[in-house]
Amino acid sequence: MGIREELMERIDMERIPRHVAIIMDGNGRWARGRMRGRSEGHAEGVNSVHNITKAASDLGVKHLTLYAFSTENWNRPAEEVETLMHLIGWAIRKETPELKANNVRIRLIGEIGRLPESVRADLEEGCRQTASCDGLNLNLCLSYSSRRELTEALQAIVDEVAAGKRPPLVDEDTISSHLYTAGIPDPDLLIRTGGEHRISNFLLWQIAYSELYFTPVLWPDFDENALLEAILDFQGRERRFGMTSDQVREQKP
Ligand code: IPE
Ligand code: IPE
Ligand code: MG
């Protein structure tokens, strides 16, 4: 039996996380380890996006949220930013037909207005083409900053209250429904590749009770088996949401 089959045998298909979010880190180090330029690491990272999206879709994951470019990433050298933007446009054009065929819906999260016009057009075309797909939702975070998202949400709520469009009483749902992720359930599992143990301004509100999984595997090396291992790790954990272990067990049918 191959490694994949062994892993699949141990996976509980009834407990696949509904929402997996990934901080795709380590492209630069992958390239440096091979004496290649950072762009080649990013290009290789696109293959991982292809493979992981396919694997998540096959497993029945409902939402796959990928951190592809942070607001802070605009501070990288202009040449690298240009390469990344070019790659994003190219990848979405290349991948859209297969995504559509696999019933995957593309959604965009972040300050999409800051992306170059042509990349935006490619992304929006991808969203249009897959708008009626109802399998996996592939949520691409581009020019994303969680603090900015929260700041914009709070500003929008304040403006609506000032305009008399809503009562001044704010609850958690008010905030959730003003985020880019409105309507998307919170991540069950957050994976960060590349060995760093940090969140880097990603989904700060939404990951309040997510299970965190950090792996040293660099993003271009993160394959289907690595995803299965992360899901197995997730399935071995007890999500207590503040309760005791006994309470959680009593709740189970
Ligand atoms: C992740 O890889 C891709 C982006 C952040 C766009 P990095 O480019 O951060 O790779 P490392 O961390 O330098 O290895
Ligand atoms: C986080 O990776 C952002 C993305 C994966 C898009 P970074 O490589 O930019 O994170 P830091 O700066 O090392 O925290
Ligand atoms: Mg990095």
C-alpha cells in the first residue's frame, strides 16, 4: 500500500474539516535551497495550490482559504511584487477551466482594488466563470490584512449607525457580517507551512477557535500527503470550546 492509501485509510471521512485555511509560506527558502531565484519558488508554489485545491475538493472540504499575498507583502522589492502579480493572473487564467469542471467556486478576499487592473480582470473573470459552482469554495486572500479588514468593518458599522441605518447595539454577528468573510464559516483548521510559528495578520477574528497546525514543510513541497497528515492531526484533537473533556464527551451521540 502506498503512503497516500495508508493515510486515507486512517482518515475519518465523517470528520473532514469544513473550512481549511492555509498560510502558504516558504517559497523563497525553497528556491534558495536549490540555488534558484525567489520567483521560481513562487512558480513552484502555484503547483502546490493546484494540487492542494484538487485534494481538498476530493475530500469534500467546503472552504479552502489561501493566504496568497498580504497587505504587508507590498513592501517586498518591486520586482518580486511584479512577478507575484504576473503569476497570480497567469495561474487563474490557466486554472479556471479545471476549477469549473471540478465544481470549485473562486472567491476573492482582500483589497482587490489595489491589484493591477489586468490581474483584477483575470480574477474577476475566474469568479464569474465559477459563480454557479457549489462544491469547494476556493477563497483567495490577496492584498489581505486582518487588522485592515476589522478596521474597515468597524468604520462601516459606525457609518451605518451615524446614518440611522442600524441601531447602535453591536454584537458578534454584526462584526462577522461586515468582514470580507461574511457568510463563510470560521476555519476549523489553520495550517502554516514554512516553519514559522506566527499568524502574520491573517483572519484574526475568524480563527478564535480554529485548530492551529504548523509544519516545517515549505509550501512548494506541501503535497496531498502533507494535507492528509494535517487533517489526521486535526482529527486527533478534542475541540472543547471552553468546556471540560467530560462535557464534550457527554454531548457526543
Ligand atoms: C510565501 O513564501 C509566498 C508569499 C508570501 C507571497 P515566501 O516568499 O514568504 O517565502 P520565504 O518565507 O521567504 O521562504
Ligand atoms: C505570510 O507570509 C503571508 C503569505 C503567506 C501571503 P510572509 O512570509 O509574508 O510572513 P512574514 O512576514 O514572514 O510573517
Ligand atoms: Mg515568508
